[in-house]
Amino acid sequence: MITGYMNSPLNEPPLGGTIDHILSILPSLVPSAQRVARICAERPHDVVDMSGADLAEAANTSPATVSRTAQALGLRSFQHLRMLLVRDLAADATAAPDAPAGTEGFLRWLAEGRGGCCRPRSPRSTRSRSTPLPTPSPARRAC
């Protein structure tokens, strides 16, 4: 169980349920937070590659509003929201009926962009990040 906005307890959305969770809370959010949440629900493939500042710019709001929106959704942070979106997109990709068997075939299928979660970056998202994302240890890799 996690503690969300105003310390209200909320269970983490189930696998594949993050967008539904966002949409269920959307009407209760203030307008600026609604813009942030709507982008997360409508463009999860883009949001997973965005920083909080990128999302704030896309929603015409501040990075603090992005953080508060994640908390209003009952999550720890924007990074937690991104992690849940990545998790759900990866689950969708692995559940796809045309995914080939075996690791090599699956990686080729993802590289071809047919998995949905791994797409070429948009020109906007290719700018350098202020801090690189941590590289998972070999024991924790999903593939």
C-alpha cells in the first residue's frame, strides 16, 4: 500500500490498470493537474520518455504541478507514475498475439517497433537529460 495525496492510502493500480486509474481520478483534479493527467492517459508512449519538466511544458504548467498531480493520483512521484506506465506498456507488448517466441525474436520484434512500447524517440525527446537514468544491474533486467 502507498500513501497518496493528503495521506490517503491507495493500492498501486493493477498491471494494465494505470491509465484507467488516471481516468477515474481525472474529474476530481484541478484544471492544471487534469492537463497533466490527460497527457499521461492519452500519450503514455511519449510520457515514459519525458522528464517532469518536459511533461510540464507539454501541459503548459509547472514541474511542481506534475509532481503534485502524481501525488493526487495516489503515487509517490512522477517517476513512480512513469514506472507504472512502462510496466503497463511492456505488459501490453508481451501479451501481443504476433510477438515471436524466444528472446531473440522478441527483441527483434520490439526493435522493429511492433511492440508498441519501444519506439524511436521523437526529436524533442532526444535532447540530453540533466542526469542520466540509472542502468539496471544485469540480475534485474527484464529481458
